[in-house]
Amino acid sequence: MGAETFMQRAFRKYHGTLALIMMLPVALTTLTGILYSILDEWLGMDKIAEVVLEIHNGEIFGLEKIYPLLNGLGLIGLLVTGASMTSLFRRRPSNAE
């Protein structure tokens, strides 16, 4: 039981740290994705939409090659640590125990 509580604490710690790190990139990606759709498709503001798309893709920061990869890996990390904190993957005692 001691190792299980240690693992739970470790995953909670990693999840919290990763959430703080990923908050800005995920929020930026989400908001610019929504804003791009509104500007380009609804309002027809193509020039502004292009700048928003550059921010969305990480081009404006010079990270266009690794930004999506980092976002994806961070989200997978949050998914794994978050799922491990739920009771979905815990062993349930059998009736014999």
C-alpha cells in the first residue's frame, strides 16, 4: 500500500507541474484556433487571420517545427498522469480476498 500512495503522490505532483507548464501553450493554441476561424470564415479578415495563424502554429516564435510536438507530448503527459489519478486503473479486491 505504501508504494501505491507514493505513486499517487508522484503522479499528482507531475500532473500539477505539467499543467502549469502547459497552461500557456494550450490556452494560446486553443484561443488562436478559435479566433482564426472567426476572423477568417465569419468576418473575412484575411490579413489579421494570417497573423493569428502564425501565432497558432508557433511560427511567430520560430518554433513552427517543434511547437505542435511539444503541445502534443505535454497533452499526452497530462492525459496519462490524469488518468492514473482516477480509479479506472486501480485493482479492485476480488471476493476471495
